[in-house]
Amino acid sequence: MARLHLRSAVIALGLICNIAYPVAAAEAAPLAVDAGADAAADPRALFRAGAQAFNEGDLQRARELLERARHAGLASDALRYNLGVVYYRLGDLESALREFMDLVSTRHRDLALYNLGLVAQAQGRSAVAQDYFTQVAKMAEQDNLRRLAMGQLVSAAQQQQEERRWLGYLSLSAGYEDNLSLLPDAVSSNLADTFSEAILVARGSLWQRRERNRLDRLELTGNLYRRHYYSESDFSNDAAQLAIAWVTEQGPNHWRAALNQGWIRTGGEPREWQTSVDLRARHTGCGSHPSSRCELALRATYIRPYERFKAYEGTRYQLTASQRDQWGNWQGDLRYRFEVNNRRDLELDDLFVSLSPWRHGVQTSLRYRRWPSWVPGLEADYRLSDYPDRYRLGEDAEGRRRDHRYQGRGFLEVKPSQRLLITLEGSYTRNDSALPRYDYDNQVYQLVFGLIL
């Protein structure tokens, strides 16, 4: 059973009316108290004697003295907190829960939430415990308390991973898109339609080994994706991917090397196979918050298209660097991606269309995590696509294509339970190209239901 933190008598004595709980105050030296101090029914003397009894390991005596201090008229946060600790250590979890809940509305909210997490954990309510620890890890003012909560979350995740080697995720959504063809607004053939979308992900360990704080595993992942447009089915997409990966986790470090095989279909017609190699390294705690993380990833992909899409055959290389950090209730993400394509391209008589852009992309997002079940956020994305070869699109249209794509997205995530996530989102995309025929605006609105299986 995890250990709650009890204030020692030496600290509580001077801070009965105005206390500030340290994270590890239980390690402080006990205060010597006159054995008869409690006889006079002085609530402060009873409180000090109760703290001494706790330091001496006599929990029943500590409970009796602290409860007598309350009956004698002492009503302080220190007494409430110490009683909560004693109840917890004696296994009276309901009484401990009541005491810590009364402290949530005080300035000791963070410490109360952490201990409520420990109580919920002891009661077997793991989902509730994780909610409490998550709040502390994200919002607590004390670094030590945030790190303790992060440690609880990591331990729970590791235990869950060992107990459930296979996990799944199902996402179902419906939405509307106003420019499927991505053509300029002046073109009368712009197409809009409603769509449904489904994503199914399954992941599990074929083999794993743990040594001290290091975990090695062989991981298998399968993904299925489908977006279906109701009136314009030519724009519907299907995809499937299977990946096998070697994963190593050691302390705050995470490494992953994977081989992926993917298949894509467009408009009901098979389009291409994609074979890629992924290398990924992640470090947690690299920013101003214990949950901050930095990641560097490299992916090399070979595309083998079907006959109709032969122009897309070739390779693609992507380098991605990302950083996540947190400041109080705010969580921010920043990502940079560099991409190089080397495709066959589309060439016919006086027509040449390059499918081999060099791309630079920057994406940033901001979430407000004040409430565990409601997370609003904004996301902004910029991508520069540079096509080295000049386009030939007929007698009056040629030149080098260079696109600036801007995208904004707003969303609200609602989490009714540990397994269910509901997201309402809307996005706007604007593409400005050196070749006017590639200018376009597009809007997408979507309602997503995600379920952890």
C-alpha cells in the first residue's frame, strides 16, 4: 500500500492555524510531549500527543487522541489532514476519503487530490485514482508533488501493460466537408458531402522482458481506416496497416524501431502499397513539467502503386521533431516535419505534373486542462510545399509550383469515463499556390466517438 504523508508534530505544533504541508514531512523528527499533556483536554495538546503517537507507530492511540482533539473544539486543516492519514493507515478508507474531500476546497487542494488518488487506488477504483493523479501531475504547484503523481501514473501504466498485453481502440465519427476536390472557389465543380469515418487499432506484445527499470518488448500493431462519402463515393478512402516493432523503455527514455506494411484504396479502387521503416526516440521530463516530452522520429517509405497510379511510385523520407510542455493548466505542443519525395511524376506530351515535393511543416496546438473531463483547444498548422521541377499544364499554364498551406482547427474533448472520449472539432484550410489552379479553401466539421477496448 502506498504511503500517505503525515505532518510531524514538530511542524504541526507551530502551524495549527496556518499550515503548509510539505510532501515528505513524515520524515521529520518527532516532538517530545509530556505524557500527561492530553489529560487537561486542551485540544492543541491532544493534537500534539496524537502526532507523537503516530510517530511512535501507535495508530489506534493516534486516532483516539486526534478525534478527542476534534471533539474538544479543534477544527483545523492540519487536524483534518492528520486524521485522514491515520484513517488510511488503519484501513478505514471511507473515513480517510471524507477527510481529504473536505480539504479539496482549501489551499491544500493539490495534496488532498494526491491522497484521494491513493485512497481510490487502495479501494480498487483505478480509473478514479488515475484521474486524481493526472490532475496533480498537470496542475500542482509543487514540483515534488507533481513528480510523485507522475510516478503513480507510470507505475499504473506499467502494471496495466503487464496485465493487459493487448489493447484496442475504436473510433466512429460523422462529419461534413465542403470542398472534396480541393479546387479554387471560382470552379463550379466544387464538391461537398457528408461522411462517416471509422478507425480500429489493435496493439499487443508478442514477447516482453523486464529487468529493473528497463522493459524490452516485441510489439505488433494493426490499423484499419475507412472514410466514406455518401454522395461522392469516388473520394472515399480505405487503408490498412500492419507493423512489427522492437520497443525499449528505460526510465524517462523510450526507443522504437518498426517495420510497417500499408495498403490504400481510393474510390473503391486499390491504389498503392507502402513499406516503411520507422525509428523513434522519446524522452520524458525534458521541459518545465514532469510530463513534458521531446521526440525525434525518422521514417523512410517505398510506395508501390497499382497500374493506374504508377506516377506515384517512388520513395518518401520524413524527419519529425516535436516538443510537449505544460504551464499550469495549459498544455502546448510544437512539431516540425521535413519531407522529401522522389516519385516517377506524371508526364504525357505537353503535360507534366510533379509528385515529388520537398516540404517543411510546423504545427502548434494549445489545450486548456483545468477540468479533467473537458478539454478545449486550438491548433494551427503551416506547410510549405516546393516542387523543384517546372509544371507544364498546357499552352497557357506552366511554371514552378510552390504552395503555402495554412490550417486552423478548434476542438472540444469530452471524457465521460476512462474509456470513452468524445471530440467535437472544426477546421479551415487555405492553400495559396504559385499556380492559381491549386488555390483552394476547405472546411471540415466532425463529431468523433472514441472507445478504448
